[in-house]
Amino acid sequence: MACNNDKKQNKESGTKTIEISEEEHAFKTAVDAYIWAYPMVSIGVTCAMATDVPKPLPNAFAPINTFGSVAKLFTSEDTDVVSSNVDTQYSSAFLDLTQGAVEISVPATNGRYYSMMLMDAYSNVFDYIGSRATGTDAGKYLIVGPDWNGETPSDVLKVFKAPTNLVWVIGRTLVDGQDDVANVRKIQAQYLAKVIPPATASPASWSERNNFPAIDKTKPPVVNVNTMDWKTYFTWVGKLMMENPVPKSQQSYVDNFKSIGLSFENGFEPSKLNSEQQKGLERAVAEALKQIEAAAKKKTGTIHEGWFYSLKAGVWGDDYLYRAAIAYRSLGQNIPAEAVYMNTTEDKEGNLLDASKNNYQITFAKGQLPPVDAFWSMTMYTDNNFFVPNSKRLAIGNRTKSMKPNKDGSLTIYFQKEAPKGKEGNWLPAPDGNFRVSLRLYVPKE
């Protein structure tokens, strides 16, 4: 029990030590725990929403251990995923490796770019299946949990050992506009997942088995997470922790959370908290979310001439606030070897981009287009990380047929509300206000 006094004299050493109240200690610990767990809760809530369906749906929702694929190009009306793109068609499968290993089958894509990002419960990307990593031939791959010790089927090309029992496979398949959607759908229909060995009985859904607190399935995952009270949030954390081991390097850090009733052994135990500690946790939710939101709005990672990007996306280490900020802003980022996302919200003078006041343009000198082995594109987002509502164009890039170079061989792209006269093919429509531009480099050259 902490003393009421803020300071006391150490008679032997003559130094002063500071003691804090139980509420303040719980508050500070819970802020750390909230931030550390934010990506995991975001993935968990997304999984709960996406897998609570009887069969795959056109929005890529699908039962656990089953692929679902988006059946259309994303528009500004789609808000289930922040910072989505229109260069690739999404596929998704949430894997519950407590049910067994999961075999992933992919077809030959005949040179078409695709990737299957394998992300653990903490948003760390631990490997890939796809054009860059494994090629574009057909094949079978086995995803196994941290405690797996089974036999590998003879036709499996590679085994991927996941650090956690919950894995999110995010598939991206290159699509060349609306006319190409049907071709991509044929490929996506051949992305298959099955449990090895097959389950002997139909297990309860992932959410039912874990008995998670209820969420509002009419709202996006990020809204559900950001509006949870302290007891709901940390209950989610506790249940997810119990099935998903943390990296050994983080174990001592996470052990500190036992003082607020949070552990890998027992999950979250709010009954162990007294009224002062509960007040601390209640305060912590608002403060932690405030810190995450502030970090998400900052230029993070490497900054070059106003563009900011990360060279450690997907492999976060112990930078928990940065990891949480990215989960808040754009959960599910590729590692740099697969794709680099360069973003800007400011002009060259450091002023916020605001199309209600200004028109903007960016020019690439001749021979100085973004260096990639796959493709590049520029996408515009509102300040809440969704597409800018318009009927013209959501992205522009090296596959945009209407885009024309200047007479000197350079290339100029225009960001403004109204189309530039005679330059409509090089125009990316902007909103009536602030916006963010994201330059995606798929398989960037070193």
C-alpha cells in the first residue's frame, strides 16, 4: 500500500524517494499496457467481426481458417479498412492454429503480382507467400502454430512457423482497373485454406470459443476498439494474451502488467483490483488513446523532403507506441522488402495540404520515376484515412493509361479539386479541405 505522502527521507542515504498512489501506479501501468496491446485488440476485433459469418462473403469476411476475397474495387464508401488501395484486390483469412496446422493453396498467377502477408497477433509480419517471396507458380504451404510438432504433407513446398496461434493472412492481387476484376476473381477463388489434420468435430466459432465481450458489428473495428471502456478493452487483451505468446524480448515488460490484473496465465482479472486501481485504469484508456492518436498524426519513421515512411514496418521490435500508431492509421502494413508507403500531409513550406485553398503538383524528372520491380501508385485520403469521395479517380500510377509525360520527358501529377485543363489524365481529385497523399512502392528497388 502506498503512503499518502509524495516524498519521504531515506535516513541512511539522505536521498529522497518518490512514492505514488495505487491509482497513479495503475494508471501509468495501464497506459503502457493499452498501447502495447492496441494492435492485438485491433486484430482480434477485426477477426471477430470478419469470421462471424457462415460462408465467405463478397467483403472478404469468411469463417475462421477460410479465405474470403473482396469481389469489387474499393470505393470511398468502404470503411472497414483504413488506408485501403485500388491497385490490388484484397483476400483475407484468419487462422486459428489451436485447431491444427493450416494448409494454404495458391494457383499459378502467370506472372501477375500477388502477395500473402502472414501477420501474427501483435501485427508483426513473419513471412510471405507470393511473387517476390515464393514465385508465381501454383503451390501448397503449411502454416503452423508455436507449439506444433506434427508431420508435413509430402506436397507442401514450405512450412511457416507462426509466433502466435492467431494469424491474419492478408492477400493482395494486382488488378488493372474494373475490366480486370473478373480475371482476379478467378485467381482469388483458388486461394484455399484447410486445417491439417481435419477437425473431427465442428468447433465453436473463434469468438464463441474465446467468449469475448460483445462488439457493435455495424461499426468499423477501429471504432469498436476506440470506444471500449477499460474493463472491456483489458478483457479483450487478457483473452488474446492467453493464446498468443509474446516474444521473449518483451516478456519482462509484459510481466509488469500483472500489477493491474493482466497475465498470460489468467488473462484479465478485474476482481483483483481495488477501487483506486480501477480509477487508474479508467483514466488510462483516454490517456493512452490520446497518445496513440497524436502519434498517428505525426510524421513517423524516416522523413525526406516532407515525405515520411517506415523502413521497419511490420517488424516493430519494442517501439510499442509507433506500432500502435500504425495500427490506428493503417493496420496491416507490408514490410519494406514487399512495399514501402511514403506519405505526406504538407507542402514544401511545411503547410498542411488543403485543396480548399490551393492547387498542388508533383513532378518527377525524366528517368526519375519511383524505382520498383512491381508497380507504384499515388492514392489520396481524407484526414480520417479513407478515400476521397469522387467518381473520377482514387489513385494514379505507372499503370494509369491516361497519364502523359511532359515534353521534356518529366511527369507531373496534379492534386486539386477541379481538373487541370488539358491535364485531366494526370489529375488526382482532392477534397475540399485537408488531405494525405500516399505513394506506394511495391517491391521497391534497393
